[in-house]
Amino acid sequence: MLQEVTTDFAGRPLKLEVGRLAYQSDAAVVATYGDTVVLAAVNVTDKPTDMPFMPLRVDFEEKMYSVGRIPGGFFKREGRPSEEAILTCRKIDRPIRPLIPPGMRNDMQIIVLPLSVEADSSVDVISMIAASAGMHISSIPFDGPFGAVRVAQMDGELVLNPAFESLADADMDLLVAGTREGIVQIEMSGNAVGEQVIREGMKLGYEACACVIEAIEQLREKAGKPKGDFPLWEPRAEVVEFINSELKDRIIEALAMADKSERDGTLAGLQGEAVEALTEQGHESLGSDVHEVFEDIIKARLQDLAFEQGLRVDGRRLDEMRAVSCEVGLLPRVHGS
């Protein structure tokens, strides 16, 4: 059954549809913005893998027919992904990955297929929105949805979702993705602009995401699946207890070492010590558990240093750079410009 939601997005209608294509996928959303049409299909396996990380794959399948062209020459089909296609995959992946429970070990795949692309709307933004909607209505646990928008500074003015071809003349090209709770991704390129311009662009972009989030929520009410009861991996309780009680203080002391090689070597030695001690207690296959607990302690410590003391791990202030040295004339035959 076809279900759709339409909202005004930066002065143009954005339509999200479910039930038109890819019926056998766990979730499939067609997003239409002007003449740009994108299909995002989301799937997940029934059983978890034994991989020690979250197995999420994002594919952006670039097709020449979407812009009204056919590959010429001997090869009549697309070859390997272009640099732009790879970067679009990353733009889709980055805001999605932290919104999935970190213990998820079921294989997940998001395939984004641009069906029609016009010059007046950036396909990467619409692809991110379609993928967000697909994840939100799927059975995969997802702490979303998020919206995405492009903010450009052109002739001194901030513009939402400008025509793709006009971005070459923009002083700032800012991509913002955000949930109801806050911004989850920013990406920016362009000329040197003031911090106030960037802040205003982020604020404008985040506010523009609200209507997209609301539309995706409405789509879930109409066509969303119940979230699946997937088993979430987490380190064993006895491993967490042992490391927190026996090694946590030493981990924090190691993080205070200014020399990176010494710091990394000490932390590696502590991980080996933890594995050895726990193995003697009768535990097996400890690598992933120990690594995860160490990562949690290290991340928490780095956050405390940054937010409470304004310091990096090696003692530098957040606005302090390492000593930089430059030298010329080192190589006799090379040419630089």
C-alpha cells in the first residue's frame, strides 16, 4: 500500500513515499525533491555475525541515466564508484552509525540509488534524508531520525539548498545533519569565513532540519515496522569489573604520558596484562571484550579532559598546536610549486 508524506523544505516540496519500489526490502523509501528522485533500501539479517564491530554497509549506486546520459565508448555501464559517490556514502554513513546501538552485530545494508537528478538540488542531501527515513521506518533499532540540509553563503547571504552548479561561487558550503536532540554531523568547504557566519549557518541548517524530521516521524506512523528485538553485544560483566577495579587508574595514568609512542605502548601492555589475567581465571576469547572496555575508559577520560579542563590527552590546550618545523632544499631533483 502506497503511503506518502509531503513537507515544505527550504521553499520546495519534499515528498517521501513508501510502497512504490523494493517491496522485499526491510524498508524502502523514495524521496523526491524537485526533479531529483532517490530510492533508499534498508535491509538487516536475522542472525548476528561474529564480527567484533558494527557491520553496517552503505552503498551509493551512481547511475548515468539519472542525469539523462548513457556511458559512451566501449564500456556501456558504469565502472567503479567515483570519488563523489564514495564521499556521498560517507556522508550517509556518518550520521547514521552513532544512532544505532553500538552492540548491534547483525549485518545491515543501506543501498541508495539516485533515479533522477537535477542540477537545482544536491543529490547527497536527498540521499541522506532518504536513508534516514528508511532506517527510521525499518525494524533496525535507530535513535533517529535526522534531517539534512546544505547551507551556502553566496553574495554575503546564507542560502538553503542552493542549486548544485552555483556552489562553485559560494564562499561557504556547509552540510548539516541533525536530530531533535542536536547536530550529529557537519561538513564544510569554501573560502575563509568568520566564525559568526559558520555559527549562523549551523543554526539556520539545524532549524531547517526540523520539518524533515517531522515528515519522517509522520511516515513512520503510517508505514513504520515494529523495531526488532535484536541481541546487542556487550563486554562480559566480569571483564568490565576486573578492568575497572584493577587497571582503570593505570590506564588514566598512561593517558597522561606526553609521548605518543610511550603512551600507546603502555596501553597495549595493559591490554595484554588484562587478557593474561582473565585467561588465568578461565575466560576465553577476550580480545573484543578487553578492547571495548579500554575504549570506553579512554573515551570517558578524553571527554573529561576536554570539557572539564580544556586539555588534550598530551596536556596541550584545545587551541594549542604541536611545534611545527619546516625546511626547504632537502631533495636535489624534485619540483614543487
